[in-house]
Amino acid sequence: MYDRKIKNYSNFFKVLSNDVRIKILFELAFSNKNYTYLMEKLDLKQSTLSNHISKLREYGIIYTLKKNGILEARLNRKVLSEYLCEEIFNPHKLSVENYELDKV
């Protein structure tokens, strides 16, 4: 169980380690954006944007929905907060039984 959680965090940070995905998150930090806006702003082809959006959606970092027939991407602040703050940086959530800090 613990190893699976570590692997999940590792994969989460791999998803975030891409410049284009970080740019997408920066754009979404200010407001929800439709795909056309993101393609133009980031100079991406539709297929390239879709691939990056798919990776971010896989971990729940963003979600998409249609608004007035237009596909829109939205930042999932709750998931980001859980991954980045509440879980890994909260010592009360780390189990000493499962992880020995002196092995790091």
C-alpha cells in the first residue's frame, strides 16, 4: 500500500514536470479557459493540447466540461492542494511505521 502511494506521487510529479503542462496550469490559475484560447496562447496544435490535457486529467489536476457547447478546462485546486500540501508535506499524515527518514 505504501509503495503504491509513493509510486502515485512519483507519477503525479512526472506529469507536472513538463513545461507545456505547467504553462497550462498557469493559464488556468487565473480563470477557466477553452481549448481554442489555450491552443492560440500556447501555440499548440489541437492534438498536442489534447494529449497534455489528458495527462493532467488522468491525475485529476484539471477537469473539463462543455459550457455553451465549448470545451473548457478548469483547474482542480482541491486535488492540487491535497497532493502538494495536505498529504506529502504534512508530517501528521506520514506513517513512521511505513517510512524511516534516516533511509533518505
